Amino acid sequence: MSAFDIPASQPSRLRIHALETRNEFLRLLRAPMFVFPTIGFPMLFYVMFGLLMNHGNAQGATYLYVSYGVFGTLGISLFGFGLTVANERALGHLQYKRALPMPPSAYLVAKLGMAMLFAAVVSIGLLLLAVTLGGVRLHVGQYAELMLINILGVLPMGSLGLFLGTRLPANGAPAAVNLIYLPMSLLSGLWMPLSAMPPIVSKIAMALPSWHLVQLSLKVVGYDSGYPVWQHIAALAMFALVFFLLAQRRLRNNG
């Protein structure tokens, strides 16, 4: 029996949260405009740049396998929270959710669970491509660590997406999210190592949560910049807390 199959005879907060998460995941899984960019882009880009352009280069394939995992987490978080919350605000769904006899936390927990499930799907897809076609050879524990980082990375990245969703109008959200998503990916070294870009980019990158997240992943395979793990975790935790509180305040005041 899965967490989604808790018997109806046992009503509980766990069951409500699990059902909300399942429904949110299935709803977006059936939306091609969400699935293709969030799941398809990381895998497509990895095939193009990690496998075809780095054919025979196991180090390049490994670096991009790690970085595109974070790229997937970033996209899922920004689009899964930013676009959906902006649209649901415009349609009045938040007011509807508040009127339902369900825990107030269920809405955000469902978004979080949905994003983590999608992050796991992307991680597994990249893993299969990296191992079968890219010649990437890591220990089982390293694969597990990378997947865990990608899944937990939804927390800080999702807080930014949630904040954007509370601020952006529905009709302008797609363009605005892309204007943040793509430059942030490039400047964080998710598409290519920062050593291949001007030195100023490295200084900008250190202020971005996506850089700290990818550094945690790169440390697993020994390709990081050498900063201690606690600094990256502290930066991500602070970023998540600040943007979550800002988003929560916005939701409380405006809905």
C-alpha cells in the first residue's frame, strides 16, 4: 500500500496531504506545456551537450549529468510554483482552497511534494542516460546523494518560485520566469563550467542559490570550487527562509 492509498476509514492530515500531492502531480503530468520544458529540456540538453558534444569525454559527461540535474530542479521549482500559483491566483483558486475543509498547509505541501516527485523523475532519467550512453561511472552512494540533493533542492528553489507566483500576473508569468530561469542557469554554471566564462561571472554566481546547489552536487563527484559544505547549506537555508516568508506574507495579505 502506498502513501497515496491510505484507507478512507482513517481520515487524517497525512491522507489529505497525500491525496493533494497525488492530484497536483497527476494534474501537471497531464499538462504538456509543463512536462516538456521541466522534464524534456534537461534530458534533451544533456543528450545534445553532455553526450553528443562530449562524446568520449567521461569527465564532461559527468559534470553535465550533475549540473543538468540541478537545472531540472530549478525549472521544476520555478514553473511548478511560479506559473501555477500565478494562474491559480488569477482564477480565484486560492480563495476556493481556503473555503474547503482541509488543512491550510495542504496547498503548499502538495506543491512541494509534486515538485519533489518531478525532480526525482528528472534525476532518474538523467541517471539512465549518463550510465547507458555517457559512460558515467560513480558509486551507488554517489548516485543516491545526487538524487537527494536534487529533490531537497526544491526547498530553496521552490521558495523563489512561490514568491514569483505571488507577485507576477498570470499573463506575464511565463516570460518573467524564463527571464530568471535561463540566465540563472547560465550564470550558475549549469550549462558549462564557470571557468569557461569571464571571471566576473564567478562573482555573480556566488550570490545565486542555484550556484550553491550545484556546488553541493559537484562536491559529490569532486568537481566543486572547494568551499565547505556548510556554507552552501547555510546560504540555501537562508534563501529558502527569506523568500518563503515573503511569499507567505504576500499570500496572507492578497491571496
